[in-house]
Amino acid sequence: MSSAAPSDPDIIVNERTALLDAGQQSKKKATPLPKLQIAILMLVALVEPIAAQSIYPYINQLVRELDITGGDERKVGYYAGLIESLFFATQALTILQWNRTSDRIGRKPVLLLGIFGLSLSMLCFGLSRTLLGLILSRCITGALNGNIGVMKSMMGELTDSTNMAQGFALMPVAWSLGATIGPMIGGTLQHPQQHFPNIFPGVFWAQFPYFLPSAVAALFAVTCFLGILFFLKETLPRQRTQEKSIAVLDGEAFDVSGNGVDDSPVSMRSLFVPSVLIPVANYGCAATLEIALFALQPLFYSTPIELGGLGFEPITIGLWMGAYGIANGILQAIIFPPLVNKFGPKTVFQFCEGSFILIFAMFPITNIVASRNGINWLVWCLLTCSLLLSVIMDMLFGCILMFITAAAPNRRSLGATNGLAQMTASIVRAIGPAASTSMFAYSVQHKLMGGYAVYAFFIVMTVIALKIATKLPATAEKKS
């Protein structure tokens, strides 16, 4: 569990007091992580990107096949971005309430409901043959899904100040593994009747060529549901919460965990203070740049070379995006904790966020090389450099999650704090895919800066985000 509130009577604890105690951190040895509970949380973290990113390798092809654009190749990006954005748009409307609910009824019930909604929506997505069906299935996923914020709250409760870097370092590993499996599922299992005609010969697979990857993603979600149901322990003790609430109403001043306020949820207004809003704002900036990158990547890969892309097939897109997930998972687990311990989360965060500049600059360079020489060894070298830079970039999320956890007024408000952060991220992620892919299409259609204006825009946004990052505290720890 997270470290208790300070017991020093000279230290005043209120809704602005952060959750972590830096003074005690340096004196303690690292607490062992609860392996089974962390493993189940990692399973939850694994399922999310499998479901979300399994559609990326084929979403542009699906838009073309459904003839949503009327045969206009330049408009594919508009509709692909719309479908990708809907999950985050509906999630933004409900994520804060799900996380606040988890502060009251517990984390486990909210996780179970979210995983159920995820599996249901993936099956609906695979059976959809109209734009409306695709939209409704993505909306179901977002509306029922409060998992991301709740999962981060549980990680904060299962760790303390001595092992938080190790705990949060595992989340990108699980996410990266899911980001590896998801695109591979989508890229290799779409159109199974064409790729595996002896195994999937029926008419059903021809009519619903994207049901198989959706069903496999749903199967992962069902497995996760059973793991949570039978093995995950609740990190929020409801009975003690009820007793505490009664005691407060009766005017009693007893202390459950070192300080009375440590076990009482604070109001939403109490979260709108600089110590909370600055990490949330930085999380929103990072999420904006990340979702733009992940929306542009498959569109860039699938768009013909003459229109500013590389002209890859879905299977190539899936395998290459899967390679990123493998590299990211391995390197995150190895280098993130020692880097944070040596340089501090703020320095690592700023350095990783700066890598967006190089990543976005690599897109036009790669297309120019491909347009002149075709897909040759130099193109693959440039893609490999971009992949490694993306691994460096992804470490910023482990850092900012440490700042958000540290900013929580107390344990009983950790869900609300993470919910506020995730709501902010969901809003920008709802806008991001549609905005970035639309800017890509508009840049290509009107030849703005040779069709590369979209990348210049996000480079400028990165510079602005780096300026905001300077406002973060020096450490992700409480100052007495």
C-alpha cells in the first residue's frame, strides 16, 4: 500500500497535501511488489491496447471496403480518425464518474464492468458492416470503460514511495506487449478466408472479414474478466470506509491510518489546485502528442507513396507496429527505473517529450526517400530510428503517472485524481485522431508545405508542451 500520511504533529495535512513523503523515501529499502496482484493489473493493462490497437492495421482498409468515402482515397483519413476518436470521446464523458465511483464502491466492480463492456463492443465491431455500426460499437467501449484510471489508482495503492518507479515501469511493459499483440492480431487475422482458406472457408468469413481479430480481442478480455473476478483483491476497504463515514458524521476524531483526512474523499473543487492541475495539464499535452502519433502512423504506412505515405499492406503495418511493442516492452522494463532513480522523473519526462520533435520530423524524411528510391534499406533504417525514438518517448508516461499519484490529496481521492487526469487525456485523445488524420488529409489534398504541414504543426505543439513541462515540481514527492 502507499505510504501512510505523516505522523509528525507539526505537519499540517489537508486537501492540498500530497500523497508521497520524500523525507521517508530515502530512509527505506524498496518494498517487494505484491506479485499476483500486480500480475492481474498487468493483464488488465494488456487487454486495453489489444482491443484498441487491433483495429489500427485495417481500419483504413475497412473504410475503403465499406465505401464510406465514395471512392475518394484522400478522405479515408477523415473517417478513420473519426472511428478511432469515438472511444475517447465517450470515455471522456464517463471516466471521471467511474473513478469517483471506485473511490466509494471499490476498484474491482468498476474494472469488471469495464472489461465486460470491452468484450461486448469488440464483438459488435467485428459484426458491423455500416458506419453507424462501427460508431455504436466504439461508443459502447468508451462509455463503459473506466479501467485505465482505476488501474492506475490500484497501482498507486499497491505500491509505496520506495517501489513506485518499479511498479509504474511495469505498466508500459504490459501496454507495449498489448500494443505488440493487438496490431499483429488485426493485421494477420483480417480477411481470414483469403489468408487461411482451408481453415475459414465459410460464407460468414467473407461477409464479416474483420470478425476474427475482433473475436480474438474479445477472448482476451473474457480471460481478463475471469482473472479479476477470482484472483484480484480489492485495494479499497469498503467496510472501513463506511465506519469512517459514520464516525465523521457523529463528530468523532479517530484515526485509521495515521491521520483522519487520509481516509476521506475530498471534494472535486479541492482537486483544482496547482499541485494537481500542473501534472494533469502535462499528462494532457503528452496524450495529445501520443494519440496524434499513433493515429498518423498507420495512415502514413497505408497511404500510397505519391500521396505522402509508404503504401504498406495491413499485414506489414501490423507486424511493424508489433515490433515497436516488443522493443518498447523490453527497454522500458530495463532502463526506466534506473533512469528515474538517477536523473529524477522531471528530467526524464522532459527529455522523452522532446523526442516527439525528431519522431514527427522523420515522417516527411522517410516519404521523400521512399518517393525517390522506393522502399529500400534506407527507408527501413529510418523507420527503425523512428521506432527507437518512440520507445524513448513512451517513458514519459511512467514519469507523469508518478507525478499524478504524488499529487493526490489522499488515498481516498486517488481515484478522483486519476479520473480527472484520464478525463483530460480522453478529451484530447477524442479530438486527436480525427484532428491529426484530418490535418494529414487536408495537407495532402491542398499540398500545404508539400503535404507535410501536419508534421510541422505537431513539432510546434511539442515545443509548447516542453514549456509547460518546466512547471512540474522538481520531484514526484511531497515536500514537508
